[in-house]
Amino acid sequence: MLLDNFFYILTLEKEGPCIRTRIRIDKHHKIFNGHFPAIPIVPGVCMMEMIREITEKHFNRLLTIESADTIKFLSILNPMENDEAQADIDYEEEANGGLRISATLFAGDLIFFKLKGLLQPSQ
């Protein structure tokens, strides 16, 4: 939905049970016309969706966010200031094919978003 349109994966690597990804956000995407015209801010729902889609890409299967135990929006992600970011996603596979994840979206020392939750295979 957002991959290869709103954001692009520059690198995607696996280190044990962790996905390490560097992404670029299209700072001229039409989403920013309404969120917000003078000061573009990546919507929180887009940050959640980017984590889901990165995980899907890595596992090559459709996933749904079933639950989110913790969601923290810690800093504003303005693509004019930070059009590149990193997403680290630690995961634990469950017997039913689900993935318990702990994800962080950041640039250097600046953390934008943290998510702990459960992704399940889509039907």
C-alpha cells in the first residue's frame, strides 16, 4: 500500500531474529498536502503501516496487525528534515505463524516511533 509509493526500502538485512532496514520517504508525496501543508509530518498510522509492510517484505507473506501492546510516538517525523530513517524490527515467531514484534523507527539518536505487537498471517 505505501511501499514503493510513500516510502522505499534502501536496505533490508537480517541479523538473527531482527530485521534492520533503511528507508527513504517521498517528501513530496500527496499525503503531505493535508498532513500538513506548511509543515509535513508523517502520520502515525503510516509509521505503523511501514513497519507492517517491511515485515511482510522480509517474510514474503501478507500480514495483519492483530494487536498492539505498546505504541509510542516519541518525535515528529518531518520528511523535509529526515527523509531517510531506519527501522529495526525484532521478532519472535509463534507456532500459528504469527509474529510478536518490537519495532523502532529512528534516524541516528532521534527515535520517532516504537511498536510492540502481534502480526498474524492474512486470510
